[in-house]
Amino acid sequence: MKTFEYILIKSACIIGLMLHISSSTLDAQINKKTHLALTPPMGWNSWNTFRCDGLNEQLVKDMADIISTNGMKEAGYVFVNLDDCWQIGRYPDGRIMIDSARFPSGIKALADYVHSKGLKLGIYSDAGLMTCAKKPGSFSYEDIDAQTYAEWGVDYLKYDFCNLPMTLNQSPENKETAPVIRTAMKGPPNYTAQQIYLPMAEALGKVDRDIVFSVCNWGVQEPWKWAGDISHLWRTTPDIRPYFKGFSVKYLYFMSIMEIVNRTHNDSLHLYAAPGRWNDPDMLEVGNGKLTYDENVAHFSMWSMMAAPLLAGNDLRNMSPEVLKILTNKAVIAVDQDTLGKQGYKVSEIDGVQIWLKPLSGSRWAVCFLNPKGKKSITTDWQFLKSAETFQAKDVWQDVELKTNAASTIEIPKHGVRLFVLER
Ligand code: GAL
């Protein structure tokens, strides 16, 4: 193409993009469906185990079959979520094209199938031109995509942040907070992360279907401060990986379980969670990688303390009875799903053991002792409760009951937790 033509086309695209975003930001009518996700969403997502290549229709149906028969549905797991790679292109009229080699019956038929099991279907797209796996994104197709999802019977949308056709406004009040941005950052300048999410929030507000909106921008520009008004949950960190403490090399895009827990504490994220607005420290790795029993228990317990979405990310077809037992521990799930909707926070530390507290409905508390190091025995006087009352503390993983009116010695396994529910 001649240089002159190229410049003309490029300028036209840029002006089009600027008009597109500014028309949706200046007078955005966000009609957030506030009755959704009053407790953190629970379900399964394909990404952590199957990535791009492993995703297909049969896999999703298998997962729906399993969740509806193995006790997970009764425990509260309801969403069956496709992640990246179900989409392959666009038709001339702008409608998204399903990868028919992977999904020969289409997404509507899949949604019908998942619904027939009493479950809900989730889907994935991206605010940019392409998803992180370079499939078509929803940029400038927000309305038609939201409408299509609604027609198909989709119940949940995870919305990513790759390949944006604009740069981020990084003025001091919008400063970059994630360690790294995987985004193109070319094109018109100065859009905040919030503005980039508005067109889809607006589009979802217009459709006649309840679709939970999950912002996935890895914590860029502190979504906990702005995403609650336009979505139901927002990612707070880069992607989780199935490691408890860290990696032998430093990855920029990935975080371990303890790195996510520590970031949650350092950024005081509990201040922003409430029914219909949740911090999302990413999907579960329970049962993945080489996580030990105690690490899986600690991961699941801490995600419940953090009122996180509980989206299993393992291969449910090959899960051990031990992993299923962890994922379906009703007392732990009740901590996560408590209707008060408060997120837990770190109150104290004894000899490297972190003590987290989560207010529960009925004037109860959850208390979690998290041990990132080798096996420990600590003694606590329960003073961190700042209460003159005596509570019965029931361990939700083992048959142990303590009283808080006297000092208690608590043994915590290496990389493990002891999680108690306290009632009067
Ligand atoms: C990342 C996202 C992951 C997964 C992946 C798909 O940006 O954080 O959870 O969705 O994209 O390409």
C-alpha cells in the first residue's frame, strides 16, 4: 500500500476509535444489574488447565455433567465458564464467529445444555481489538456482542484487557498499578482503564438478560476504586499460577498464591468489597500443579477469607477425592458466601503466621491462621478480636473446638492454615 493511502486509512481509524470511546464515555448510561452476584460467583473456568488448545464443546459439556452430579452444584458451583479461544473471526455484519471446529453445535446449544443441568454459562471477550490469545476482541462491537451473548443465553462475561487500540492515561491519579501491561498501547492517547470498560458495561446494561460482568484488567489503575459501579467483580492481580510462594525465576505476568494474598493485604482491598462488587484475586488452582494437600487447603481457605469468586480451574474429570473434598467443604464455602458480604483482612502476625479476620452475618467471625513457612506452633490470646465476649471457635477442617476466653496454642502445618468460625 502507498504511504499516503496508509496514512489516510490509519487517520480515519484513529478518529473512528476516538469517537467510539468518547461517545460512550461522555454520556455513558451504565445500567448495572445490581441484583446479580450478591455473593461471590462460584463455578468452573477452562483457562487454568486447558488454556487455548484444550477448549472445546465436549470438554464444557463434560464439566457441566460432572458439576451437576459430583456434589459441586449442591455446594454452590453454578457457572461453567469458557475462557479465551471459543471465537475465531467476524461475519461481514459484525457478528462474532464461533470456532466451529471446537464448538460444532454453537454456543446457544451449549448454553441450553448447561442450563438443562441447572447451571449457567459464562463466556470471555476483551476490551481491545484482540484477546490475549489473539482472537477477535469486542472493541467497537460491544453492542452487537452483548446482544449476541444475550440471545445465546450467556449468563457471565469475563472481559480482558489485551491489545487495546489506545494508550492509557497515566496521569498521577491514574497511575499504573500493575507490574506490567500486556497491551498494544498504540493509537489515541489518554484513556483511563475505567473508560476502556465503559462501552461494554453500557452494552450489557441495555440487554434484556442478566449477565454478570467480570472486569479482568489485572489490577491496572486500581479497579477496586472504580469498577464496582460498572461491574460485579474485577481482577486485582496478574494471572495466578499453581505455586504457593513464588517461582525460581521472577515472572512479570504471574503471581503465586502468597504473592496474591500479600498484595490483597498491602492494598487494603477489603475496603472495596460488598455484595455485587468483589475483588477477584483470580481463579482457583486447587488440584493443579504440585500444590500439596495443605497448600490446596490454604489456597481455598484464603480465597474464602478474601470473599473471592470460587471458580475451580482444575480438570474435574481427573480430580482426586481429596481435591473434591476441599472444593466442596461447605463450612469454608459458607465463609466465602456469607451474606454480609465483607471481605477478610489481616489483623496481626505472630512469628510469621498471618492472622486474618472476616466479619460474618449473625455477629460471627471467621479467623484464619495462615502459615507461609515451615510447621509452626503459636499461642494466641485472641486479643486481636478486640471483644470482651467469649466465642466458641470451631475449626472448619478438623474436629476441634476452642474457646476464646483463654490463650490457645495452635499448630499450623507448613504452607497451611487453621480456619475457625467463631460464634457466641
Ligand atoms: C489473561 C487473563 C487470563 C486468561 C487469559 C486468556 O489476560 O488474565 O485469566 O483469561 O488472558 O488469554
